[in-house]
Amino acid sequence: MMSSFSIPPLISLLMLALICTAIAGSSAAAGSSPREEAAQEGGRSVVLRGRAAELRVELVGGALSDFHLAGDSVNPLRGMGHFLCLDRWGPPSAAEEKSGMPFHGEAWKAEWRVARGPEKRGDWIELEMSASLPMAGLDVRRVVRLADSEVVVRVSETVTNRSRLGRIFNMVQHPTIGAPFLDVSTRVDAGARRGLMQSSPLPNPERPEVRWPYALQGERQIDVRRLTDDPNPNVVSYETSGDTGWTTACNPEQGRLIGYLWKRSDYPWFSAWRHVEKGKPALRGLEFGTTGLHQPFPELVKKGSIFGLPLYTHLDAGEQVTRSYTMFLLRTPAGFEGIRDISASSDGVRLREDGRKRRVLELSTAAAP
């Protein structure tokens, strides 16, 4: 039986991945197409510009690396930015690793090709791009839509199994926030319920069970909404509550908030990753996806489900599946205390503040998942 995955290698692998991505981007720039050269600024990336916001997407790895308000330099995304874990979340098996399968799958290392855009279509600036994952036998096509007059991004990703056989796989969104947006005052909220700590041993990592926003450090209860000088437990996964999944990160001193919305039917799990360097908050992952167990496929198959939720999904030969999410930025009023809950309807999206004031922030129906 494989022991529970050790978190420190995750950190080193992520840092190594960041270095490899940066090297790959600089060495590949000379081969850019005319379309890419026209769109890129300071590297192999594509920039979508609206009147309200700007979004940068990397062509090596496909990460959404910079999302900020127009005329504002605050970019909450740091580290590897928001990247896609596909066809897995976490480590390959020992045999797969020997065959060359990377941690978190191939998508974050793949060369993404621009099919069209960025181009203005109605009230949106659109970009279509794709990547092929040769070891996984999967193709992924992504459509990114930035609202021209609102700080809202809609992303849909279609995964196709081009193999002649069906297979299991996972798909996890990995937004990563960091300094200067991330500091000790930054608060992360989520629509979540029961959870498990990834440091808990197999075969029952859901024991002891924890409840959002708490986890355990030994016998001591930890509130994972904020991060100071101790990241442990540094990966905790929770079931998404309600039909609409959501997470936000707010820095009350900077008056900025970044958030995500998605359908629970697409992504039933939310995971909070926390990382500290030199005694200060360094990075946080606001991850949501199709699995909540950070283990190789053999362990996922053995376990099957946790809290009645599957730990992997299946894609038949030639089959395709589309999953989507919304990301957004907002300015917050002074002394904002974080998000208590989010509701989405035909009238738009309402974010209700936690604490005594219970102020409400609003987004248009463009943000609804």
C-alpha cells in the first residue's frame, strides 16, 4: 500500500515547474507565429484587453498568468498563475513517472496553439486555443472570453479522448495567488462543507473529518481562511456545497477581491493549498476540480469515493466533455470582512459580506456559471 503523499515534494516540484516553464517560454519565443508575435508582450503570451480589465494567457503551459483591473497594477495571480491539471491532480504512479508522465499531468507543460483571436465579438474579447497531451491521449480546446466593460472572464474547456479505448482521468483548475496581493490580512472564502486533510494516511484520509473553514493541526483546530507563518495542514480538500461552487480571496487593505464560480456538476471538489516562505505567506492555491484526493490513479481506484463523491471521472473512446468556470475581480469597500455566501440567478450574482455589516457586492448575469 502506498503511503499518503508527502507535501514537501509538491512544493519543490511546483517551483521546479515554474523554472522549467520560464526557460521553455524564453527558448521557444524565436519560433512564434506572426499572430503570436503581434499579441505577445515580453514572452510567448497572448493578451486580452477590455475597457475594464486585462488578461494574459501563456502559450507554454496555457496558464492565465496576469489578471488585473484596467489602470491597476495589482495582479493577484502569482507562482505558476492559474494553470490546468490534466489528466491528473498530483503525482503519477511510479511506473508512469518512469515513462515520463509529469506531476499534475501534461497540460501545464504543453505548447498551446492559438486557433483564433484575441478578437472582439459583441460585448466580449475572445481567444480560442488548444493543446494535445500525447501520453494521456487527450486533446483540450479552450475558449476564453473577457467581458469588455466588466471584470469578468468566462472559460470553457473541452477535453476529447482521441484514443480507441476509454480511460479514467481528472481535471483540476489550479489558481495560485501570491504577494503582494497575498499577505497576512488576505482572507480566502469558499462554498464548502466536509473535508479531508491530504496529510491524513490512506486508506481513510477522510478520518478525521473536518468542516470548512477548519482543519486540524494535531488536536488544535486551524482556520484555513487566513495564512500567517505556519502552512500546516497545507492541503485540505472539501466537498463543494450547493449547485454553484465558489471561492474568493480578498485583501481588505488593498481593497481587491478575486473570485471564481463554477457548476458543482462540473467540479465537485475545492482544495486549499497554503505555502509559507521565510515565515511569511508566499502562495495559496484556490483549486477546484473533479477529485479531492491527491494520489496516483491506483489509489483513487482503490478508494473510489469520499463523502459519496467520485475521485475520478471516465471518458470513453472518442468521447468529449466540456467544463466551464467564471473568474472575476472586484474593488471592495474599506474594512471589508470577506464573503459569507454567493448567490447566482437570472438577475445576476450577489456576494454577501461576512461579519456585522453584511454589505453586498454585485456582478451582472455575465458572471453566472
